[in-house]
Amino acid sequence: MSKKTNNIPYRFYLTEEQLPKAWYNLRADMKEAPEPLLNPATLQPATVADISPVFSEELAKQEMDDKTAYFEIPEEVRNVYKIYRPSPLCRAYNLEKALDTPAKIYFKFEGNNTSGSHKLNSAVPQAYYAKQQGLKGLTTETGAGQWGTALSGACAMFNLPLTVYMVKGSYYQKPYRKDVMHTYGAEVIPSPSDTTEAGRRILTEIPETSGSLGCAISEAVEKAVTSEGCRYALGSVMNQVLLHQSIIGLESYTAMELLGEYPDIVIGCAGGGSNLGGLIAPFMRDKIKENKNTRFIAVEPASCPSLTRGRYLYDFCDTGKITPMARMYTLGCGFIPSADHAGGLRYHGMSPVISKLYHDGYMEAVSYKQTAVFDAATYFAKVENILPAPESSHAIRAAIDEALKCKESGEEKTILFGLTGTGYFDMTAYSSYYDGTMKDYIPSDEELEKGFAGIPDIPQNR
């Protein structure tokens, strides 16, 4: 099938003047806002005062605000963004040709910064607001290491100490991520650890555990609330993070508008929901307010299928049960995913915003085994000459499958997916794929039931 050429470049960049000056809060335009966080002590909706001991003051306000559509990006943050933004909107001509598809495939590439991923978009404002408040340091968790790397770099920019609790499985799979964090001055601790009460309790119950994001969150939050002048920062799931990541979607929206394009399908990998929520935000606004018929597809690992096999209930955001409860699709805060290579997607729950959109029928969700994901990753690397992160490769897998459906039907659809980062720290994963030792793991219904059994039995869940 021959493809007509056009004048759209392989990589399209906005000018500095075209960069967004405000983040977009999709919650303000949703027909029904996500259910509020609950204070676990009272089971009442959490307030800014409730969460301010955990988050810096400005972030606590952003977290709870369902009404304000746009938040101005501080000039200091925009000045840092200009170092690596705008990120390119890329036309995947080589992939289109290789697949022989009539589909037009675009991807927003967020890997052109030192952290190697989209995570810096939220790390910079979180470090900035902490510095503005006069805090003495931050704590955080990280799965595959992209978030820990990004926040380490951001804290170095603002001269803030940082302690990172890194999921133990990834800590040993990806040692060079740890070294980059050390380069920026961060302390990195494999989680669960014996440095916190939560960590010691988890190790007593499951001595050989490879850890999870839920475990690491428990340790990071405990460290923050028990250390004077310290707060917790997180890289996904919460409203504030999706707000900051909206810069991905806003740039994509403007670039496609300038190119005379609009997506029929928007695809993103989904672990906690940060990059997906950021990418879809302005396009989802059009679907909600203007009845656009764009399809939105969340792609998750079959080993941690919170959307496709989880339950939409209130649950703790951490394994130690010390955080507020969020209504989200969850596998249970005690669920420990297998130590596969989709490290950044190994979270038991999903962003309340993404969960609400999915529950209300605005989005679809699919899951893939990791070998199928790496089939797509290596294929993409060969034709587009970018080595993708395992997490991003879930979106690539779905984009390829949608493009092949277009080939079968003859429909010329426009596909946009998020390429959230590069895979240069993931060569252990690529090696296991090439030498045949990579295994696919899908939890049984019985295994999932063990996680569901730990979901709190509260009136809101009955």
C-alpha cells in the first residue's frame, strides 16, 4: 500500500513563545469530578489541612482543587522547562511504512532530558514549591527509577536534600539508575528496608519480597512525616501530578493543530496514570465538552492489571496503610506484583482521574504480556531508531495493533501515542528478552483475591 507524502516533518517543535504558560486541570471540565480522598481516621473527605503535613502547601491546594481549570506555571519553573522543552511531536513515517498501514502515527517523545522520561515535568515544580516553602528536604518512592532520577535532578537544581525509596526489584535490576540519583546527591534505599517501621513490618510479613510502589510509598511518607521540615513528593497517581503532566498534552494539542491534524486514537501506557493523564487532558476536554469521538486507550502490563481486572473502590495508596484513601481501580494495597520489567507500571492502583474516566466510559483499557511488549519495543527500535523504555513500549504495542487494524479495514486513522522515555537503563530487560529467559506472568484469580481481601471494608465500599 503506497502512502501519500505530505509536508509534515519527522519531528515538529513548538517555538519557545508557543510553550504553555499554564497547566490544565481536566477535573474542572469533567461532568462528574473524581470522588474525594478520604481521611482514613474519620472516613470523611480529606482537606488541604489534612494532607499539608505530607505535601508542600501549594501542592496540597492543587491536589484538592476540582474547580480551577488553569494554574499558572511559575516563571522559575518555565525557565527550567525551557532547558528541555518543548519536546518533539514525531511522525512515525518509518513505522507506518514497515507496517504498510494507511494510519498516520504520531508520538510525543519525552525522552530528551537527562532523566530520560516525562517525570521531570512534575519533579521541577514539586522541588520548586518545596524550596519556596522553606522546606529542608523531600522524600519519594521510585519504581523503575525514572521518577527518582527526575526528582534527584530537580532537587539538585533547587539545592534540596532528597531520600529515595526504590522498589527493591528495580534497585537490583537497574543499578545505573541508582548511580545517576547518587550523582545528583540523593540518598537511595532499596524498599522495603529496615530504616522505617513500615518497611520492617513488610519484611517481617514477606521476608523475600521484591517490593512494590505501595511499599516504597509507605516508607517515603513515614520518613517525611517523622522528619522536621520534610515533605513527600510523588511521581504519579495524584491529581497534582496529572496537572503538571498536562504540559505533554497541551504541547501535543497545539502542535497537531498547527499541522492540521487531530487524533482519532490517543494511547498511553498506564501504571499510576501520570503520563497518560497528561497526554489525554486537552483531547479528553474536547470529548467531554464537544462530543469528539476520539478513542482513548490505557495500556497496562498483564502482570499488574489494575484497570482491566481491578475493582473500583476506595483503597489505601500505599501498602502500609498510612496514606489517605482514594477511590480508584485497585488490586488491593497489599498486592505485590511480579518483579517483571515494567517497573514503572507496577502499582496496585490507578489515578482517581483515570479511574473515573474509565469507569464512566470515556476510555478503554488493554493489557499485554511483557514478551509481546518487547516484541514491539525491538521492532520500533529498528525502524524508528529510538530505544524505548519498557513502560513506553506498552503504548507502542497498542499503537502497532491499532495501525494493523487500519490496514485490515483500509481506514486512514490518526493515532497519537506517548513515548514516555528511553530504555538505556533497561538493558537487563532487553538482555533477558534476547536470551529467552524473559517469562510472562499473569496473576491468577486466586492471587488477585488475596489482594482484594485487603481492601478496606468501609461504608463507601459497600
